[in-house]
Amino acid sequence: MWKVAAHSDPFGPPDWLATFDANTPTELVTAFTTTLAARYSEDPDTVLTGVRRPAEEGFRPLKEAGWKRGTWQLTTLFTAPDELAGLTHRGGVLNPHAELRGDEDRWLLWGGRDGYSSRWYATFTTAVPVDLIAATTARLADPAPVLRYESEVPEQNRGVARIRPVPPPVPTPLDVRRATAARARSHAARPVSRAPAATCSPTALLPARPSHGRRAPAGRS
């Protein structure tokens, strides 16, 4: 599980808390923390006391990706076209301590088929900067493929996974130099075959036999 918190008082409770359970895709955690680091490097105070932005900014990436929107009382719901991911945003006043305990959720993201090991959850308390949430929802709605080993995909979710072959990596200059050196070593170690020396056959070394004709018998008188 990942927990990211911001404190104005190092000895007090956090001002806000973002939680990603162990099944959450790492790409979502990376999107959140990368944006957080960028904002913090620009102005540390903006991640604590920055201007509060409307929740619609967190919804925008999902709306642009064609997710279905619904409402129920003060709750806004977004569901992916394949219904395998969603977002819930609760309006109204929530108890800050209940939010930090996880008893109430202002923002709830989820994905995967229903099940303990096949579904993941991420939550954000009320004071989490909306631009950090928007970075997370944008990554969630991004259709670009991600790398996964088969064992990393829950069995219940494998039937709906879309598989694309991984293109071979472009060789780096170091790869090219190594391949060239390997070919050079291969040529240097290859034995040189020599043509056999010409030899004469045994019969060619023997002199030709003289031919002896038979003599006719002498005539008798």
C-alpha cells in the first residue's frame, strides 16, 4: 500500500492523505507523485495551502475520454466504457478525521473486476490538490498499453486484457559497438582452411612397361 500525506505540523495529523492499495497500477502512483514533486519544487506551499480548484478539473480527463457520468444525490459517478474502472466523488461536508481513518471517502478510484485480488482502490481526502488528482485520472484514462508479465495480471482480469506485442528495442550506440566487436572476434577465431597439396597417383610414378610381341616359331624343314 502507498500513502502520501502532507503535513503543515510535523507532529500533527496530515492536512491531506492519498492512499493507493497494493493492487493499484504503478503508473497511477507515478503520475500522482511525479506531479506532486514538480509542484513542490516550484512552491512547497502550493501542496498545502494552494488555491482550491473545482472538482470538475479532476473529472475533465474522464469526460474527454468518453467515460459515462452519473449523479446520485450529492455523489458524482464516472464509469469507463468497458465498466472495468470508475470514480466516485462525494459532495457535501465530510468529517476530516473520518476521511483520514478511511471511514469516509471524498474521492474514490477503482479498477478491475470485483474481487479481493482483482480490484484495486485509490482514495483522496478533501484537501488533496485537484491538479494531483487530475494527473491521476488522466493516466487512468490513457489508452496507451503498459508492460505486464502474465503473473502480474489477476486471473479474473486476463479475459478482458488487450494484448499487444512488444516492439524490439532500438539498439543503442553501445549495443552497436558490442555487436561489431563480437563479429570481429568471431572472424578472428575462425580457422583458415587450406587447399590440399597436389599429389601424383602411384601409377603415374611407374614407367610404362615395354610391350613384347610374341615371336613366330621357326619353320622346320
